[in-house]
Amino acid sequence: MVPRYIICEKRNSIRPMQCSNNHNEQMIFFPEASDFIASNTKETIELTRAHSKSFVEDIKKEARNQKLWVSIGVHEQVTNV
């Protein structure tokens, strides 16, 4: 089950991308940690594993649909730490 705030963050990121064609934008910048803000390290690791890939894939899909260059910061799983 995807936590509600992950869904909201995805919606909050995609909505401005969908409005971009109305204003003829070619690129959009989002802040780091646009996918979620966790309350602790354990939650960060769990959410990164479970949801970051689908979040990024949805952003990429919308960027292609809108013909828009996107800069967005998301959590990535680190290996060999």
C-alpha cells in the first residue's frame, strides 16, 4: 500500500507539469526530496525501496507527455555502505 503522502507528493509534482503547456514552459525545477519527507532513518529506507522507482517513472512519463525538461530531487537507495 502506498502511503497517502507519497500519493500527494506525486500529485503535487505532476499537477504543475500538466499546467506547463498552458504557459509554454520548456523546463521545470522541483526541490530535493520531492518524493517524500520521512520522520526517521528507518522510514526513509523503507519508503526509498518501496516507492521511489514508481515515483520517478511517473514523473518521467508525464515529462515525456508534456515535452518538458524536469529537474527533481528524489531519494535513492545506496548500496555498499
